[in-house]
Amino acid sequence: MRVAILTASFDPVIGGAETYALNLAEGLTASGHQVLVVTDTPHGMEPGAADPRTRSYGVARLWRYRDRLFDRQKLPWEEMAFSLAGELKEHLDDFRPDVLVSNSLDTAVQAAMIRRSTPGLAWAAAFHEHAPQDEAYGTGRMAVVYGDLRPDAVLAGSQFYAERAREYGPAEAVHVIHHGVPMPEVDARTTAQWRARYGLRDDDLMIACVGRLKARKGMTELIEAFASLTPRERRLRLVIAGTVSSASSEYAERLRSLAGELGCADLVSFDETVVAEQVPALFSAADLVAQPSHEEGLGLAVLEGMAARRPVVTTRVKGINEIVTRDDVAVQVEARDPRELAGAMDRLLGDPGLRKAYAEAGHAHVRENFSLPVMVRRTAEVLGSLREGR
């Protein structure tokens, strides 16, 4: 197949939607399909510059629409709605996809226009927005995309997303395919390099958290819990890796201020430079992974922590509950409760044998139930049936 993936942002930006698109592109390519990712040019990357990574699939990064938005000879309102069309058509006419995969509500609108202008093109839609109903006209957005535009298939990464798709669109179009993650093997030298990156000594204990710097990720409670563990005496360090992409710069500043107020700013590292392919190495360098989200559609970082053979502390919330189906694979606490979070981390940090037990059980659980090859195979089957059907 020739598969075009339309995604609003992409690697090196970190996030669940970006990781899904990255894993799908790499997995489909490894399975013998041709893939083109069409996405935006992220902040900090020069428009038209070569991709920073060598990839086995194509990546087209759009940027010319930005000039159109500020062209005084054009209508700004019209350009906001349709300025991507020209660049999209240029890349897709050249690639000639059999199947188009959109990766969000906004890209689904573009995908619907493309599909209805391209005879024989099939369209599958994946969604990662956690609470679009809270946005302006949010329920209207979902009703239009799921119900009026009607993708040929909805690729639901969890029951959470499947239930929402069935509420607003035809149930027969929904396919539940849990997101999968790679099972990395990180060598000791790489692990040592990552620990050195944050100035850790051999006897330091590192807690890692990965995610966009936004309130629903529970990082405020994580810093409060960390500060209560007497980290200086116990040689504890906390690394929070993520960016403010589609998140909140105010929240990010609040996190930094909170660490200062609690007297542990020098023990908390905020790393906005980590890219998706580096997350396994970062987690492998940690002694404990903490992902205390208030809400999740699934929780890819939880899966990545387990895949890296690290004990994980996370929360009892819908989405993550689809991952942690047994008590021995991860420790769950109530969301928004820094005291319970601190207690769970304290118990694991003080017991190396317990950490190892959770790490091994979690790793086996991901390998058996959330592996990337299974996700890619099942997705390819759905995309293949769409192509044949059209």
C-alpha cells in the first residue's frame, strides 16, 4: 500500500499523537508499505530544511501557508481555513496514496476534503484529543468529524476513544486497536551517558516523567510528592521531559516556580530537548518512572516505561486502567493525591527487589499485549480492507 499520514505535528515533537504517527510510519514501512508523513514544520526548524533524522519513509513538512496568512492581498479568514490545500495537493499528487490516515480532529477536516476530491482514495481517522468537548464548539467538532464527514474507518487506540467515536458516528466504522510501543534494548553505556547528562552519581536514584507540560499530566503533584521524600538526604533526582507544544507556558513556569518554593529546584531537571526516539534511553536511565496523569486516553508513556523495564507508578484513571489490568505490572494511586503518590514512590525507592519485580512483570505485560508489531499488523489489515473496498 501507499499510505499518507496527515498529522498536525510529528517527531521531534513529543506527545502521544506524535509517537503514534512515528510508530505507525516506521512499522508500516518495515512491513513493506510505502509511507509519506505530511505535517507541520515545528518551531525551531528552518522552513524547507532537511529532516534532522535519516528515515526510511518520506516526511513533507508544510510551511508556505504561513506566508499566505500574512499576505495583505489575501483574505485572512479564508486563508485560515484553506491555506494548507495547495501544499497538501502538491505532496499528495506526487505520492499518490491508496489510503490516507488523519491523526486528529483538525486533520480529519482536511482529509475529508482530500478524500472527496480523489476518486478511489480510502480514509482512516485516528484521534488523540483527550477532551475536545471542553473546547469552543467542541461537541460540534466531534459531531461534524465523526458523524457528518464519516471516515471510512476510525482507528481507536483504546476503548476510551472507541466509545466517543460510537457516540458521534457509526459504530461499524470503529476498530479498537490498542497503541503499541517498541521493546527497546538500551546498552549500559547509553544508560550511563543519560545519567551523566543530568549530573547523577552512581548512588543517586532517578525518577523520570515524560509528557507535555500541561496540567492534566499531574506534574504539580509529582513535584510536591518528590519534595516530601527528603530528596536531598536520600540522593533523589527528578527529570521531567516534555515541551509546551499545544500545552501551557504558564503551567511550565508554575512547575519551575513550585520546585523553587519547595526547596528542590536544583534536584529537578526540566528537559525540553528530548525527542521521541530518545525516550527509551531516558527511561532506561531511571530507577523509577512516574506518570501521575489526571486523565489519559490510553497513556503511551506508561507503556514506554514498562517496555524499558522500569517500575512504573501511575494513576487509576480511564485509559490507563486499560493498560494496568493486573496489580503486579504497575503501582496505581488516586489522581491528584500527592500524598498517596509519595507513599507509592517511597515504597519502591526503598526496595530494589520490589522495583525489579514490577519492572519484569510490566515488561512482559507490554510484550504480550501492547507490542508495536501487533498494532501495525492489525492497522495494516484495516487499511488494506479499506483500499480493497474502494
